[in-house]
Amino acid sequence: MISIEKVLNSRCSCDFDGNPKNDHWGMFANNKHPSQENLQVVLECCNASQFSDGKLLHWFKDEYLFLGFEKVTEPFEMRLLHIESGMQQEAVYLACTALALGTCIFNMGINGTENEDKMLTVRHLILENIGSYGTEKFSTSAPGPEKPFKKWKNLSEPKRDGSMQCLSELRQLTLSKNIGIQADETDVSQMLWAAKGRTPHYVKSHPWGLTIPTYGGGQNYTDIYLFKKNKLFRYVNWTTPLSECWWIAGNPTHDIKPEGNVNISSELEDANVAIIVSRNEETNRALWEVGYMIENMLLQARSLGISYKTKVFTTDETEKLKIQGLPDTVAALLL
């Protein structure tokens, strides 16, 4: 049984170079294709829950799994579909990890590629993989010993294994769950790690990776904020600012930094606690990354047994939140 937390901690991209510390951490078994049964499981996990009424697409061509959606003209609907495509991309990663398969995204531009009536976002190569963690395909370890994990001040240590099986939950994720316990501080800490926490694999030859994939190894396309009792905190997973050569200085961590008091309850439907996701650039790759984080948090919430509701901010709500000091907010998980 491969748990949700173990899958989140073990997820990584693969390549063919045979060296986990050169480019991607995982290693494909040369041209060894998965069984049709396993590929069918991956496809079942592609049926992501949706905010929009649009049509998500997935199909195989020339050994690649293509993801995208039918084009729409309304801007907000297009925004929703890009977020949903990100959720779909992450579902492929998580399903492959749980099945001990290797995968890697082959990008199709930072905004995707239009093709007649379709918007193509990414294509995945899916093959068998050689053990990504020595002889093992999973890990419950924290990052280290290079660039060891630094002690956090305001959050509890994240769990990297659990008791709930990943694949069965991945097939039935929902955007809200009314029946469940109220999230406590330990649950909130775990949710933040699931969204964008540090894990024990290298990313683009540098320690350390994340629970989500990143376009070209970029670290700063999005930010995460915690809203709690009218106070705002920013989640940090590295001890120094994420500059261009972020890996040279600093260490992985798991913490929150206070940003001040805010009056945003109405935009958060009067929730006492919320995890807010924003983007730092006006690209679709940032919206896909928002989708990755939402997918991970939905899955983690299932494991914790907590109640939650997901919302995507309207244009008006985003502008109101900007006045309160939050940048380009995209979505939130209300706890």
C-alpha cells in the first residue's frame, strides 16, 4: 500500500541519462513501456474535478500522453481550464508515482500551444522506471544530507507517510467535502507541505525538489499564503529568497512568515482559516502550477479527514484582495 504522503514525498521527473543528480532525479528504464492496465489507471486519474463547464482532453500519440482542452472564448472560463489542466497534469504524476512508473513533462510553451479547436498544455512520456531512491522507488525521508532541512519555527513537522492509499483517493477527488473534522494547526501545516513542500529529490541538478513539478526548474512562479483569524502569513520552503541561483545559499525549510493583519473574510466566505494561492507572473504555466497545488491539497485533505471547500477568485475578488496587499490571487482552499 502506497500512501498519499509517501507518493507526494517521492514524486519526481525522470530522464534517460542514468544520473539522478544530473537534470532529472528519476531514471527511465530505456523504452520499457508500462502495461495497458497501468496506463488505464493513469487515464482514470486524469478525470479531474472541474470548476468550469469546459471539456478537458487527454490522448496518446507517438508514445506521449497529451493533455489539454477544447478552446473557449470567455477569458475567465479559459483561466479555469488552465487551472484544471494543471490538476490533470499533477494527477498523472501522482498516479505514475503510486504505480512505480516514471514520467516527465515535455513542455509545449509557457502558455501552451493552440492547435485548431484545442489548447495543448503539455505532453507526458510514461515509461517504467529504475529505482529513484537507490534501489527503491519511494522515499519517506526528508531532504538531506546535502543542504539539510532547517528547523521550522511556526509549523509542525510534515508527515511523509500515512495510512490512506493514494490511487483509490486520486480517482475520486472532489472540490469540496462538507463532512469531516475541522482542520487543526497540525493539519494546516501538512496541507502547506502537500501544496509546495520540499522533498528528497534533486531538481535540475540542485537540492531540493518539491511536491509539485516546476516548469524548467523555476521556483518562483507562485506563492502560498495562510489566512488565519484575520492574519496573513506567507509560506516559505527555503531559508533565503528564491533568487536566480537559489540553491547556492540557504536550505530547505517548512515555515510561515507573518505579513500583517487583513480584512478579507468576505472574499473567503467567512472562513476562519484558508490557504490562498497566487501567481507571480501572468502566464499559463503559473496557472498550471496553481492546479498542481490544488490537486495535492485535495488529496492531502482526504488523508487528514478534514472538511474543505475550494474556490477560484473572480476578477473582482482578485482586485479587492490586491488592495489588501495580496498579489495576483488565483484560488483558495477554505478550511
